[in-house]
Amino acid sequence: MKSFTVYSIDRAQASKVPVGTLVERRATDRGNNIAGLLKLAAGTFKSSPDQIIQIDFRGILVEL
């Protein structure tokens, strides 16, 4: 299992606050694991459509 940290981004104060962790529990790659995790993160951690979250996905920062 791999875990990925999810951050909330505040552009006004230039800060990044960790808000949670996603855990990938699939043992094998099914082709769209990344898309599924990003969709799950957006649904779970975004409190409003204007909020920006960032996921540290294997060293790559992805913003939603």
C-alpha cells in the first residue's frame, strides 16, 4: 500500500497545509489508478469548488 499526502493551498498567505492522506490499496495497476485517486481526493478533501488542493503523487505535485 502506498500513501499520498493531500495539501490545501492558500495562495493569499503562500502556505500549504496538509489536510489528509490517500492510501492506494490496489495491488496491481488497472490503467486508471491515478485518475481514480485524483477523483477520490477531489471529492473527499475539497470543501468548495474554489478551493485548491495539491497531492504529492510519487514526487510530482498535482493541483486540483
